[in-house]
Amino acid sequence: MNFKEFQAAVLTTLSKDYYPQNHAIMHAIYGISTEAGELLDALKKATYYGKPLDKVNLKEETGDLLYYVAVLCHCCRWDLEDVFDVVIKKLRTRYPEGFSQHHALNRDLQAEREVLEEGSTKPKPNNTDYTTLDYRPKKRVIVTRRTLNSD
């Protein structure tokens, strides 16, 4: 499965009834944090409790983390493939000859930012603009759908 197929498959699992549109980005970021915590917990158990490192569980949690990354990319109207492409371009700018401690400690943040801004992460249409919605917690959430073509 390639990146585009993965992102498309992820979107088929989102519940349109459950998923309040104004909480989609927040839900994706919470999910990323939760799954990263579960990876860290597996490492903690192996490091401090003497349990064997459960690679099957690591694979599961990594997949879950990628699921939420794909959801976030969809909400922000990015192709997952483009995001991966831009991060590699940024790292090549940071480490032109491969990793070095010198380059890690003496980063050219302006050059990295230029790569990120010029990157290939062009928004893709998904009929919902999640980037301008209000994410402040409310006691009562009224679900509305703001579409890109409703203006």
C-alpha cells in the first residue's frame, strides 16, 4: 500500500455522525499524542521492568500513530506523500552530507523554514476547511459543516 492508498483507506474509517467537524484537528493531535505515549510505555516496560520489547505491539502502535497523522493531513488538506517529501527536503537542508553533531547544533532555521514554505504540501480539496474552525472547548457542541464551496 502506498501513501495515497493509506490516506484514502484511513478516511473510509472516519464516522461522519460521530466526528464533529470543528474538533477534527484536535482529535487527530490527541490521537498522535496518545499513540506516541503508548510507544513510550512499551519502551519503559522493556527498559525499567525487564519485560521483553514487544515488537508486535510497537508495530501496532506505530500504525495507530500513522493513522492519526493521516487524519491530521486530511484535516489540513495535505497529501501524506507531500508531507513526507517536505520533511526529507528539510533534513537534507539541515544535514547536506548526512547527520553531524555540528549541523545538529548549528541549524540554519531560516533555510529550513524556506524549504518548508516552498515545499510541495499544496492544499488538496476535501470539501471541508478545518483550518479556520474554532477549537475552544464548549459545553455544548453544535455540529456545522463549513464547505470550501459554500462562500
